Amino acid sequence: MNELRREIDRMLSEIPITYGGGCSVDKAYAMAWMIRRYQLRTTLDIGVYMGRSLFPQAIAHRRCTGGVAYGVDPWAAAAAEQRDMPEYKELLERFVRETDFEAVYGEVERLRNKWSLEKHCVLIRETSEAAAQYFAERDIEFDLIHIDGNHDTKMVSRDVELYVPRLREGGFLFMDDVTWPSVRPAYERVCASLQHVYERVKRSRGDDYAVFRRSRSKLRLAALRTAFHLQVHSYR
């Protein structure tokens, strides 16, 4: 096991998987591996919650690129409410009702400081729509974007609308929970505009996501798919 993977394993052992955030170690390492392999310097995590998908990106930047991972999340109950998946209604309502979002935000800040990631991890406590204005004003584009915010159809579709245009040529998009009916319309829209690289659905491990690349060329797409598959599956 390489040192980057070891550090991510240690880090995520301190952040519990909960209903509000269940990024697996494998998925977290997949993002970190892509940052290292393709020297991606500016990345974005939409829907940080406790940081299981954000901090591995920041670690990869500190170790390998000197870049920055931006984390966008309002850490607010109103923004966490979701209504488009009635089968999860009770769980979602309980999660919103029982979660102390202020305390979660404080813990994310504490962990960022504990792991000395301040230079490589920027927290933006805003909705994704408000944060889009922040990035537009500063002309910030991204090499990798992870969309894992509110899963209601309108909200995830809006994230795709706002942020796919901010993905650089050759950049990568991770979409979470692509099997959810509420996410499918946005997923299908992305399939029509970006190259599909990889998809994994194994809910028992917290994996339900797809990876896309923004590119006008299909050259080396098969090699990219093979390399990504090998990296994701090499530690099972």
C-alpha cells in the first residue's frame, strides 16, 4: 500500500460514516489518485458534511501538487432537507432534525487545522449556488469536481448546470449516488455532454458514483478507463 493510501486510511478512520456522508475509502483514494496521477491543482467538493471526500483531496494536493481543494457546504438544516426520495423520508427527516450542523462545521475546521491543511483546503460556508458566484467573480475553474450535495432533482441538476461549465478541458467530474431516481436526470444530462470513464455501485461499501471527463478527444479514453479501474480495485 502506498503512502498516500495509508494517510487517507488513517485520516478517514477518524471521520465516521453517517447518513449525511458516506464516502468510502476506495472512492476517496480514487479522487486522490487522480489528483496525483494527472497533477490536478484545483478541485472542488460540493457537499462536504464531515469531510470524508474533501480531506483526501487536500492531502493529495499537499503531498503531490501544491494545489487547493475547495469545500462548499452551508452546514445548515434548511439546505439539507430533501423531498424527492419518499422511501428515505423518515431517515432524511431524522438526520436533519438530529444533526448539529454548527458542531459538524466546527469539527471540520478542527480537523483541517489538526492535519495542517489550511493552505490546501478552503472551506466556503455557502450554498452551492451562492458559491458559484464566488468562483465566477474570481474566475476560478476546476480540474476535478465532486458533486455530492442536496440530492433533490432540482438541486443536483442546478449543481450540474452551474459547475460543469467551470470544469476545465481534460478535467474530471465525480457524481455521487447516481442510481438514485432523483439524481438520474442530472446524471443523464452529464452522460450526454461528458465522456463516461467509470461507474461503481456497491452500496454495502458506500460506493455509488460515476466518473466523467471533459474532453473533445476520445484518444486514450480506453487506457484511462483501464488505469482508473486498476487503481480503484487494487486494494480490495
